[in-house]
Amino acid sequence: MPKLDGKVAVITGATSGMALATAKLFVTEGAHVYITGRDRQRLDEAVAAIGHNVTGVQADSGNLDDLARLAETVREHHGRVDVLFASAGVASVSDPLGSITPDTFDALVGVNFRGTVFTVQYLLPLMSDGASIILNGTNSATKGIPGAGVYSASKAAVRSLARTWAAELKVRGIRVNVVSPGSIDTALFSTVPPEFREQITAAIPLGRLGTSEEIGAAALFLASSDASFITGANLVVDGGFSQI
């Protein structure tokens, strides 16, 4: 039987990369998936790529009106959420101390931290007992990567939220976990210089970048009954980079 047979899932920021791969996998495993994205064209393309059992909702996770509309759309059509993957985020590793601007700070914290808080809060009334909430973290939250201070801190805050929410929601059997990707071979890495890509790859114990599908598989594990005794945890998927 599919691992998410009959489940209703919401995945934010799922127009490309890891979140889109996760949405495709969730549908394959029997779920109806709501995906969000800020750009209507990219959202429509993602819906077409998934093909069936998917609903696209144009939404910016940093905009509370959009999050309220997302929750209302799910309520009207399905009335519940069994799996929430709060995946939407922005990244920057080019803002060392001394050059951080208020705009950069607000953009990173506004989506990664504030957006995660309110995505979960707006959808919480729809969450079924025994549901799974997955937050999108990063392995850099535990590493001192130059230029990534605000980004890493915003994701470290997400890790903290998972612990608190796991404790708060245990009475409903709702599990809250984090999946923390490392260097994943997404469109981002197609723009970096080859020597930088080689340097990153050489630092990964498994000797390669991860794939979006591998992040999807990790999210599926946390979403499914396979992880029924796991809550408050951080599943790091980085080829061993931050672990060895």
C-alpha cells in the first residue's frame, strides 16, 4: 500500500528543486498535495509536471494574507491536513558581518523563520490528530560558514521551533521534525563556478552532491508511519558533511 494513501499534504515553495521532487513523490505515494509558489507561471508548470492529485495555490510564505488564503483553500476542498512540509525558504551565503543589510536580514528571517511560524500556525487548525509537520532546515545551522550568519541563524531558529512544537502538540499525536539538507544538486549549483562545486563536493564524505529526490525520500520517511515514533528530531541529509 502507498505510504501516504488518502492523505492530504501541503508543501510550500514547491515550484522547483527539493520541494517539487517531494511533491511528486508524495503524489506517487497516494497523497493529494497542495503546493505553493510566488510565481504563477512556475506554479502552473510545477502542477503540470506533477500531473494529478495536486492543487497549486499562488502564495508567498512571507505574506500572512497569502497564508490565510492557502489555509482557506485547503479547508474548502479537503477540510484537513495530514502532512505539512513547510519548505519555502530563501538562502544567502554572501553576507558576512559588516555587510549585512536590513533588507537582507528581513528577507531571510521573514521567510525562513517568520514564514515558517505562520505557515504552521495558519494550517494548525486543519491538522488532523496524528499528523506530521516537517520543517525545512539546513546543515549549515550547526556549522560556522562565512557569509551565512543570518541564513544559518534563521534555520537554527527553525530547529528550535521543532523541539518546542513537538512538546506542545504531543497531546494530539502530531509529530514535528526537521529535515536538514546539505549541498544538493539543484539549479543553484548550476550557477556556481566549477572549481567551487569541486571544492564543495570534495568536502562531502560520500564524495558527491545530494539529489532532490533524496531529500524527498527523507521527507516521505518523516511524513509516513515509518517515522511514527520520531518527533522533535533533526534528520540531516548531507552526505556526512556535518557529521564526520
